[in-house]
Amino acid sequence: AGILGEVRGAFAEDYVRLVTAGETRFEKTQTFAYEGMYNHIRALLLAGTLSAVGAVVCFCLLPLSSATLPGIALAGAAFVVGYIPWFLKTLSTFEGEDMNQGPVRARLFSWADLRAPLTL
């Protein structure tokens, strides 16, 4: 694979400017997406985590015959109480984004980016 083309101009400066702008946009988007996202289901996430830890303890530390039923029950509780609310909250947050909302809300790609996707 050889060199197929060349670039003229201040590529290094433009590239640094582009990367800096992208990092800033990513940081704003990440802050918006994760700030307070799980506050309403924090207790369920904690209960699910504790249930998962209990299931691991049952399956790994107790004799197999005495740990099967409690381990399965705790694993099921961890799934129902922890994973399902987390998944639904994450799905509703990212699927429910309104692209027509104004500049108050941070977006990964602005409307200018979407109108001219192949320009720097």
C-alpha cells in the first residue's frame, strides 16, 4: 500500500483545532448524558448489585446442593431489580433525544455538522 495522495496547507494546526473542538463537544455531551441520569433508580441499582453479589457468593462459596435455589433466586432478582431498570432508563434517555431542541442541550453532532458531513 503506497501513498495515494498528499495534503497541502497547515494540516497539523487544522487537525489540532479539529481534535480540540471534538474533545470539547464530547465532554459536554458526556456531562449532559450522565449527569443525574440514574438518580431515580439508584436504589434499584443498589439492590440489583447486592443481589448479584449474593448470587455470586451462593454459587462460588457455598456447597452446590445448598446454593442452587437461593443463588438462582438472587440472580433473578438482580436481573429484574437491577438490570432491567438500568437498561430501560438508558434506552429511554438515548432514544428519546429531540434533535429539534435548541442549543441549550448538548449534542454530539450539531446541525451544521449534519448539513456538511464531509467538511472539516
